[in-house]
Amino acid sequence: MASCAPRPEQTELEKRLGHVFARPALLAAALTHRSHSAEAGQPEQAESQRLEFLGDAVLGAISAEWLVTDRADWREGTLTKVRSRLTNAATLARVARKLGLGDFLLLGRGEERSGGRQKDALLADALEAVLGALWLDGGPAPVRAAFGNWFADEIAEAIEAGADDNPKGDLQERLQRDRKESPRYDLLEESGPPHERHFKVAVFVGTIRLGEGEGASKREAEMAAARCALVGLDTVES
């Protein structure tokens, strides 16, 4: 493992992760993109890829453990489908953005200029590397805590969808694949008494409105909007 001195801003990231690293070099390595190591003439220090490999396996195990423990009513097929939703690149990129992970990365000049801190694939890889570093430094406990805290919205969405479709995830992946953009959900209307709220949401890509949806919760309305957007995209492409 490369000997990397901890950078001051790592302290803030440790607060967000809820873990103080006994071996801060692990976190430094996870945050060092291979483009930075290559430009520094130290490709052997690009440990982040090895940590990504570990983090991918760790996240799969932790998410599977959570599902088996908390969703005793789900069969294997549903468990597999939901775990896939929780661990795909689109989900990882969303979680990485909520964590503010892009602000802490060490990137090469070329990657920096090309907007690397906002690239979904790069953010997803970096989050896996950080999870791998957490595992090596503290074992499963800090990874479980980070998963419970930072994946909370994704977990709630996955529970709500269950064995059904995952329109928000499908739309995210489709737009990233076809347009290299992510959808944005705007709340248009919230009405009704406290015990019977009603939400109306629109989904956009850039300034283009792709669809609208309504529901008894904001998440339900977002899922309906995503379904509407997917139907519209299918119609345009057919």
C-alpha cells in the first residue's frame, strides 16, 4: 500500500462517513484516481482500483446481508433484483454525490478539465474504493453504518418497488447511456390535508420535460413521472 499523507479535507469526509481512519493512507489511496498517479509518475500508487475491486464485493455482501435480515418475506429472485438496484453504477453515483465525494478526489489535470468530479462512472468507482478502504480499516461495522446512512433513500425506494419495476433507476441508466445526463425531479404541486397529501412531480433532462406523475408521496409521484418519461422515450424511438 502506498504511503500517502492524509489531506486536511479528509477530516470532513471522515465525519460524513462516521469513521476516523486508523490508517489514513487507505482513504488517501481510495481518493487518488489513477490519472493523478500517472501524471505524478507513480502508477504503482494507483491503489484505488484494487480498493474498488474489494469495495464492489463488500457492498454486494453488506447489501445482501441487510436484505436477508430485514426482508424475511422476500424470495431469492426479489432479493437478487433489489440488490442489483442498490449496487448498480447509477445508484452508486447518486450516493457519491450526496456524500460530496467528488470534492475530495485527487484527479489528473486532464480528468479535472473534462469534469471528472461529476462523471457517474468515476464517482461510482470512487465510492467503491472508499468502501473497500473502510472495510480494510475497520471491518464490516463502518461499512454497515455508511450503507445504512448514505443509501437510506435508495433502500427506501427499493423496498417500495419490491419485485416490481424500478422506473427511476431505469430512466437514470437510460439517460446516462444515451445522453450522458441525469434526470432531475421538480415538485410541481403539493396539496391535501396532512393525513392525505397529494404530490405532483415533473422529470426533466436539462430543460426538457420528459414526463409528469402524481402520488400519495413524493417518491411515488417521482416513480410515476419516470414511468411516463420511459413511455415517451420508447414512443420517440419506435
